[in-house]
Amino acid sequence: MVKGVCRRVIVIKSADLHLFEEAIFIVKEEALRAGGVTSEEIIKQAQQVADNYIRFNIKKSWFSKLPAPVFAAFGAALTALAWILSRYI
């Protein structure tokens, strides 16, 4: 436990709870002392960092990258195949 240290943190809550609930960022003291940074800029940078992390570190399978019409066509083809097989069995 650390005593006597005061840190400024930003907590970004996720709209998509599938990956994470929230991200916690510790703001540098120099950024706050300089005075040239607004709270909107700090939040914007924190959101960019979280977005970049997800974009580059969460691997999606090739299957999930297919567009919706491909899934619909695949489902229709499987249904047709099941229907044809059920007529001959």
C-alpha cells in the first residue's frame, strides 16, 4: 500500500461490455501542471489509446470478418442441402 500519493485518474467506461467494463488511465502530473491541456483532450487521447489497443491486440477470426450477405447465402445453402437430403433419405 502506498500512502501520501495523490494521482489523477481517468476511467473510461466501455459501451461494448464484451471486451472490458472500463479502462483506467493515470494522468501525468506534468500534463496537469503545464496547463495547456484541456480535460476534453485528455479524455480524447485516453479513448484513442483504448481504441488502438483493441484494434491491434484483439485478433478476430477470418470467419467473423465476412459480410452479412455471405452468412445469409451460407445459411440458405445449408438449408437447401438439408431439404434435398431429407427428401432422399
